[in-house]
Amino acid sequence: GTGGWALALSPDDSVKCLGLVALAFSPVWLVIWSIGSSFVLRHADRITWGWFAPGVTTVLIDCLGQQQGVWRFPPAFLS
């Protein structure tokens, strides 16, 4: 799907590289999805909270730490 479009249509070499990797791994993801989709659908709320809650907490702590001067990111890493 997306990997094929990126590989075929993108003028950027790095996007083409990612598209090639995505295209190569798509059969693996299809097998994983076909085996595990019922589990994922049954437990979607737990999976979502297990990903979302720690992610939001980490972002908030990082923002607070940067605001309070606990740590600073080098200018090269800031956009």
C-alpha cells in the first residue's frame, strides 16, 4: 500500500528507502494482523490506555522539566 506509493511517486531518496522497507515488510504485517487481529480488537481499550497514558505522562514531564530548567536540549535538536 503506502510503501509502494512512496517508492513509486516520491522524488526524495530517503522516502523511497522507507517505502522499500515498508513494502518488504508488508507481508509480515499482514500475517501478524491476520493472526492477532481478534486479540487486538478485543483488547483495544487496554492497548490504547497502555500506550496513551505513559506517552502523555512522558510528554508532560518532559515539557515541565524543560520549562523549569531541569534539562535543556541542544539547539541542534530543536526545530
